[in-house]
Amino acid sequence: MLSSSEQRIWDDIERFYAAETAEPVLPGPKPARRGRPDAGGGDDLPAAVVAGVWGAILLVLFGAVDVGLAIGAATALGWLLWRSWPSLRGPATTSAVPASQTE
């Protein structure tokens, strides 16, 4: 059994403990920016990119340097567009549900 002063102190401890547990979580450091989460390396490259790279290499090796560089540049542009297409569309089109139905 606690005396009245001990009971008052114990009530204060419980009240302060309850208030202390409701502290907000401080924001941590931002995670490093990474590419697409589903990117698995070179295994998920489109066949057109792979064929374009090999075609450009073979054309340069066999003497058609201008054509090989042109195909290489077109392949690089196609790969860049393929790689950044989700971010170019914007955040509004990433959902399968139209915005008017989500409200």
C-alpha cells in the first residue's frame, strides 16, 4: 500500500510516461535515389536495344562507321526513352484507377 504522497508521485510517473510515449518520430535521412525498383540489370532490356547495340558494333567493325554510329545513337536514344518512360508520363498516370474514381 502506498502513502498519499507516494501514490501522487506514482500517478505523476504514469501520466508523464504516457505523454512521453506519444513522441513523434523524427525524420531520418532520405534513402538514396535508385532506378526502377523492378530493374534487374541487363536481362530486362528490350530485344530492339540488344539488336541495335550488336548491329552498331558489327557495322563499325566491318567498316560502315557512319551507319554504325547512326544506329548506335538511335539505339541509345530508344533505350533512354524506354528507361525513363514511367517518369515522363508523370505520377497521375501510374495508377490503374482513374483519378475521378478514387475520390
